[in-house]
Amino acid sequence: MDGSGSLIGGDYTGSLVDWAKEKLQLTLQIVKRSDDMTGFVVLPRRWVVERTLGWLLRTRRLARDYETLPASSEAFIPFSASMLMARRLARITAADQTIRTPRQERTTLAA
């Protein structure tokens, strides 16, 4: 794999590859298991997809099929991703700030 294009599972071959190339100008790379593999084998970059789905499914509304329309669930994905980003950014910002008491502030200002 040369790193360009999007990776898809071996089940999505055929017309999807042609459709993505024609309509989206997107190159899809198919990741397949070879026939001689037995047991669990890590496929290239598959872990990225699994990790991302795990993060998104921590949101309760995406964990189960609560929505009537698939479009409703699809619309909730960016919301879930932005909640995840906001939590991570808040954690980084809070770790960078030191909490000072008013007495420490007065001591710092007097020096």
C-alpha cells in the first residue's frame, strides 16, 4: 500500500469501488485476508477504524438503534466526535493551568 486512498474491507468490492472513483474521485484500497491465514491476524490499518468506532460508540445514542431514520444516526456522528474533541481539549487545558489560592496570588504580585 502506498498510503493514498481509503482502506475498505474485502467485503466491499465490486460496484462500490467503481462508484467511489466515478462520483467521489476517491481511490479505495481493498484490504483482504489471504486464504492461508488461520486464527486472528491484524489487517493493515484496520485498528484505526476499530478504534474510531469504539470512540464513537461510547456515545449512548450511537451505541444502540434508538433512531427511526438512518439519517438521524448519521447526523449524530459529528456531534459525538465534537464532544470527544471538546473533552480532550478541556483535559489538556485544565492540566496546563495551575490552581492558585488568593494568598499565592498576593505573594506572586508582591515579589
